[in-house]
Amino acid sequence: MRRAHVVVHGEVQGVFFRDTLRGAASEHGVAGWARNNSDGTVEAVFEGPEEAVDTLVAVCREGTRAARVGEVEVSSEEPEGLEGFDVR
């Protein structure tokens, strides 16, 4: 199990970014959450098999058609045993 904490900078709010992450998490069996921050970033946590979490991080780097992803900060954390995926 791997846990990644991600902060995505750029034009990433109001472009279905969090919903895209929810769909990808469901497809790949990844738990966690995603939220918009007041500074314009999207923050997310992904927990699951390493390859699946890597896929979600790649989705963050790619973004959506309407998004313009700038920097993507990724840090590893200890898994907490999350279940499901929440958009906050």
C-alpha cells in the first residue's frame, strides 16, 4: 500500500478536476479525497496499490481538457487505511 499527498497548481478549479480524480480512483481501486483550496490549488490524497496510486498522480499531472496544470507537488505519507474516495 502507498499513500501520496498531492497539491496541483495552475488553472485547476472549476474544470471538473476533482470529479475526474474521483472517476479515476474508482476505476483503479484507490481510496482518498480531493478538495479545492482557497489559494486556487487542488489538494488530494490517494491510498492503494503503488501502481494504482502512481496512475492517479499521473492523472493529476495530465489534468482535464480545460485545466492548465502547472506544478504538481507529491509527497509520500504513511497509509491510514482510507476507504472510498470523497470530493470535499
